[in-house]
Amino acid sequence: RLMLGIETSCDETSAAVVADGQSVRSLVTYSQIAIHQAFGGVVPEVASRQHVAVITRTVEQALTEANVQLSQLDGIAVTCGPGLLGALLVGLSAAKGYALVSGLPFFPVHHIAGHVAAAGLEAQWRPPMLCLVVSGGHTELLVVDENFRFQRLGGTVDDAAGEAYDKVARLCGLNYPGGPEIDKLAAQGNPDALDLPRSFLDSEELSFSFSGLKSAVANRLEKARRNHEYLPVEDICASFQQAVLDVLVTKTSQAAKKTGLRRIVVAGGVAANRGLRQAMTQLACRADLEIFFPNPVYCTDNGAMIAAAGSHMMKAGRHGTLDVNAYANLSFAEWQNLTS
Ligand code: ATP
Ligand code: MG
Ligand code: FE
């Protein structure tokens, strides 16, 4: 069963052909990172225009590389939200066009469900599972069931983990996106060099907060500047990352206890982080849990994860119709109501 997946929710234009939600036949991604780097972040209007410029090429190339024609596919999946509205509309319109001319089943995908489905690419997909999603816009604990339905247990009350990485990187004068840069530098620094806050650590609540951590780093840097104190950037990165990891690991462990789930997916762009992968693997050993990480190449936005999500929807008999809209904000409940 071959699924075409299209993703344009933010700053990558991506399309892929995936078999059975698992085997990636092709993946083509045009990243706009270099374009947005000049602005230090994603500019929505620039993103939409760039998607328009390359969307057709991206999809055609994904089909060519998979060596399939539209008529040989079994379905078309596309991100319908959440994300930048103008960016989403580009992929959605293209997908509707392909679905209309081919008559293929159409699957509107929740972007975060796509990040979770990335864990099943070239790996075993074994719901029910507990999911920790850590990306540029989200930090959430979820449960995914056998019908690819999601239940939200909790999430961030302010910034997302990836957002905190990007903001702290900016404070340190590092390039956008900051996650990969901090990841590298943190490995060479002292995680105890700076005393930084860890929100909700002693609370039973499954919530996260990262804006106070970012402010604490900013204040500490300002103090060092005033006192002509030298703080190695490696130490700042290591200390910041340790604070993030402590919270993510503790909350995931609490959620596992609360739900009784023993299989855990860690997904989203920040799941590519080497420190996080290490810390979660240690937790898995300690607490006898089974942990699933997407291959790092499937952690950030890509069409393959959307195709995989579409396959799980198809298996659960959850089809969409072509009157589906793009949604900047989209809860799991709202998404689940879009299909029947
Ligand atoms: P969302 O999925 O919430 O809509 P997004 O699609 O922009 O947001 P992703 O593409 O999933 O986010 O991930 C991008 C984020 O991941 C960025 O904030 C980036 O800094 C972060 N990131 C990428 N690689 C790493 C890494 N190795 N360590 C930490 N963070 C990382
Ligand atoms: Mg991105
Ligand atoms: Fe994403």
C-alpha cells in the first residue's frame, strides 16, 4: 500500500512515497533554512512564497525517485494543521489537486501525529504508546492508540523545547536553528557550570515551562557581561541542555507511571538531540521501558512522516474529504472529527 505524503506546515517543502507506513521509497525535501537564516527565524510570508515556488517539483521528484505514477498509489496524505496558515495551504491545495485528478483516497494529517508516526519508519509500529513530542512549536505528552487516535496528557504552558533551544542559541550568537548547534557544543561543556531552573520538576502535573529557563540564561549572560566574567559557550549550552533534559526525562517517567504504558516514542525535531537520546535510553534501562526514536533524518519536518501517518489513518478506516481546510491551530479532537 503506497502513500504519497506532503508536508508544508513551516519551512520545509517535502514530499515522500512510503509503503505500509514503514518503508520509505522516496523522500524529497527543500529546506528553506538558508533563506530564513538571514532573519534569524521563519518569516511566514517568505515561507509561503517559497513553498509555492517548489511544491510541484518536490512532489514530481518524489514520485520519480520512487519510480511510481500517481495511479499506482493507494492514497494521498497531507498536513492540514497545525502550522503557518499560508504555508499549510500550499501543500493542502496541491494534495487536493492530485487527489481530485487521481480519485485516490485523501488523508488530512495532524502535523504532530506525523512527527509521532516518524517513529514507525523503518521500524516497528506498536501502539498503544506514550509519546513525548519535542519540536519547534510543541512540547507535549500524548497517548496514541491502535486506531491512531491521540489523547493529550499535558504540555508546555509557554515556550516549546525547540523554541527554547533556538532562543538560547540566539542569545549565544549561534546560527538558526539553534538546536543542532547547542547539541554539538553541549557535549564539550560542563553541565553544572550554570545554576538554572527546572520548572514543574517537583510537581505531579504533566506540564512544562521553558520561558523562565531562557530568561535565566539571558540574565546570567548579562551578569557575566557586566562583571567582565568569561563564560565558555560550551558551558552555557551544556548547562541549558541539562536543565531541559532533566525536565523531559522526569515528566516522561511520571507519565509512564501514570498511564502504565511501557512503550515510549520520543519525536519531533528535538528528538534528534544526542543528549536527549542518551538520557531517555538511560531512563528506559532504569525503569524497564521500551523506547522508540525516529531515525534523526525523520525527526525534523518531512513528507515521509506524513505519508506514514496517512497509512495509519487508512488502516483505521479514517478517510478525509476534499472540503477539509488548513488550520493554524488544530487540536487532536478537532483533527479526529475531520475524518470518518
Ligand atoms: P512543530 O512541529 O511544533 O510545528 P517545527 O516543525 O518547526 O515545529 P521541527 O521541524 O519538528 O519543528 O523541529 C525543529 C526544531 O528542532 C527547532 O527548534 C530546532 O532547533 C530543533 N532541533 C533540531 N535538531 C536538534 C538537536 N539536535 N537538538 C536540539 N534541538 C534540535
Ligand atoms: Mg522546520
Ligand atoms: Fe514539525
